[in-house]
Amino acid sequence: MKEILVDIDLKEKEEYIINIGPQHPSTHGVLRLETCLQGEEVKYIIPHCGYIHRGIEKMSEKLTYPQLLHLTDRMDYLSAHINNEAVALCVENAMEVQVSERVKYIRTILAELSRVASHQLWWAAFGMDLGALTTFFYGLRDREKILDIFEESTGSRLIQSFITPGGLMSDIHPNFQKRVKDFIKYFRTKLPEYDDLLTGNVIFRERTQGIGILSKEDAIDYGVTGPSGRGSGFHCDIRKIAPYSAYPLVEFNEITFAEGDTYHRYLVRMKEMWESLNIIEQLIDNIPQGEIMLNLKAIKAPKGDYYQRVETARGELGVYIVSDGGPSPARIKYRSPNFSNLFVLNKISAGHKIADLVAISGSLDLVIPDIDR
Amino acid sequence: MSREDITELVARQLPEAKPGPCKQLLEFIVDAGHIRMLADYLKQNPLTKMDYLFCLTAADRKDGLNVLYFMTSSVYHHSVLIRVILADKAHPVVPTVSDLWKAAEFYEREVFDLFGIHFENHPDLRRIFLSDDWVGFPLRKDYKDTFTLER
């Protein structure tokens, strides 16, 4: 019989290790957190990823640019439009072509709608992580309205592949403007409900305030971007640092807080939804006329290296293309925001109770397929 | 700082650094032995303050495995790309920068996993996506497996 090995060291310290995941509701996907506990206190966490690694970067080396675009939807599926836009912008920069103003406006509106939809789903799931089941129904009820708008114009609800190098797959539906304006009006009355339900809730505040504090220095050091980084005062909004598409034309505030705890990461996203509605409102009535797709004979990036940064709902997405001049890239790299955001989890949850771990990982808003690619 | 100013600073600090081909970002090509010195200089210098490593990756090119360091400043927002070319594809070794930027620790694990580049003095260098018993490094151009269709 095989001898059972007992880690003497762990026993003396009264520490034990449990695996959270790979199939666990609070990890929001297939992620395994090897968690070392002493009593109820978290000592350290080792994240194990790769359960949903599909080799998107390797696959893309054999696909043409319009083909590999469809794989980017499957990374951060809640920011599908923004991922498409990143590849489209990178290829357009490489080819030195400019899309029409109409395309830029529509791209920005779609990107902001996906940001709102993504934050709605995050809010819904975050409440549920903390035991407030009602938020899930409220969040999904309102997200459905955005998905209906997407469905009408792009033909699909979650992964659209609508923004392509050279423009858009098709023109927007004639109802698009009216439905988006109706949605803005509707959602502005619903956002205060979100605050009533969760933001002002005493139990919710006790669970989140002062929990999982991430300092600004650590946020920069670990490369934590997006709302999670801005909750710590790290000015990392690519829409402000390197504006693309129609962002130079609109006015909006970059939401930052200095505190860096779970509650302020939550507040950043709540306020960002208001900002996104403002951005859409500035653009929706002024969509100019113009061509939807550039007449490109062949989509080939000239020989060279290209990098494009965009702001997804979760942070900075980078697309790095190395081209030999052919129709497909020699190497394509996606710098995904969730990859860097994940590994800060050990730093900010060590020393907290295991129940707080769920709140902290929820506030980082991780999408696992984006980590593994 | 403008691109010219950074170029001048780097030329004074490390005359061996060569300009690179990338047009969008200011690029320097350095030897594996010099990367830590230049990275540390760009991070510590108050004029450049490259405190945010936003990407670290590699590419398998004809001249060897290229390791690419994309860094920017959270204060000034100017960016630099540093390229290290490792001509020896059988034993590619480059010193780690994970003590300068914590983010590099996980990027380096990813590059090790997919390209087999060894990062010297890395605190925890093991595969990150693939299983520990995986054979080969998939993002290399000479990688062969049994189930990928050749076109």
C-alpha cells in the first residue's frame, strides 16, 4: 500500500489547502484558486488557469485578418464589440487607411453600449456573489434591452463580429437611434434603483468597505487596469490617454477613487454606466452619413510591427501584430486585461476571511476565457 | 518627454542600443545582458519613470526569438518598446525583470510556457496555461503536433 504523505509543516501551522474551482459559481468560469487557509483566514492564493486555453494566438497565425476577428469575440465575450474594434483599428493603422466618420460614431456607440451591458451583468452577478439574489433579476432585465438593440442591428446578441477591418459588417437598423435613445431614457430611471438596492445597503457596505485594499503603486506594478485600477487612483483609461474612434469628440469624466477597496471598485463601475450613457447621448443624434465599408482590395498588413490599445469594460486590451506582409499575421498577441487583474488577487486577499475572497474576486470582474485565450 | 529626448537619454546610458523597426512605438534593440540595466534605468529615472509594463511577449522570427518589453509611464504616458533578440533558439536565456515590475512575473511564465524562453532568476518559472507534462512550445514556428491540419 502506498504511504500517505502528510505535510508536517502544514499540520504544525494548522494550515490547510482547499481548491476553489475549477467549477465553482464564484469564479465565474473555469478557474481554480488553490487557497491556503488558517481557520477562516486566507494565507495565500495560487491561481491555476489554462482550463479554457484554446490557443487563439496560435490559431490566428493561420487565419486571415477578417477570419481571426471572429476568435476575438470569444476572449472577453462581454466586450465583444470592443475586442473586434481593437483588431480592426490595429489592421487599419497598419494599412494606413481611415474609416468614415459614420463608422467611427457607430463603433463608439456600440462599444459604450457593450460597456453598459457588461457592467450590468457584473453588477447582477456581484450582488449574487454576496447573497443578494434580487440584483441578478434587475441586472439581466435591463441588459436584455441592450442585447435586443444589438440583435436588431448586428444579427446576434452576445458575440457579434460586427466591427471588421475596414468598417462594419452592415449598416445599423433604421430603428437603432430611436431604440438607443429609449434605452438611455429608461436606464436613467433604473440606475437609481440599483443604488437603492445595493449601494446604500448596510450589509453590502459592511461586506465591501475596507476589504481588499489595493494601493495605487501595486495597481501599476501588477498592471491592474480598467475599473479595478481606477478604483485605486491609477489613471489608466485608454479612452483618455490615447483616444481612438469617436472618443476625441466627446466629453466624459474618467472616474477614479483613491481608496482602492472593494467598495470603490464597485463605485467606479456604477458611475461609469452614467458616463457611458452621456457618451452615447452626445453621439446618437449626430451620426453623419458615410460609407460603411471601405473598398479594400485585399486586407494585408504591410511588413512591420503594430500595436493598438483600447479600453474594454475590464481594462486595457492590447493587440500586437507582427506582419510579414501576407494576409495573415506572423504573430498576434492579445494583452488581455483580465490576465493581469487576476494575479493581484493573492496580494489583496491575503489576511482576509474566506467569505471576503468572494467579494474581492467579484470586484475584479474577471472573465476567464479572456485570461486563458 | 518627446521621442527624441528619450532616444538621447538611452544613447547616453547605453550606446550599444540600436533603433528598432517599429514605427508606432519608440523601439530599441539591446542584448540580453543589457536589458536589466536599461529597464532599471528607464524605470528609476524621474524624467522617464516607466513604472507600468503593459505588455511582455515574444515572437519567433528568422533572426531568433525576439522578447519584447512594452513599457509606459503612468505619469507622462510616453511608451517605449525594447526588443531582445535571442539567436540561439535551442537554449534561449534572458534575465528576468519580475523584480522591477511584478506584472512581468506572469507574462514571463506565459512566454516560458508558449516559447520555452528561460528567464534567469525568475521566482516561479513553470507553465501557466498548458499542463506540466506538455511536450514542446506551441507558439514556435517549428512546433509540430498530431492534430493541427497543415494547409
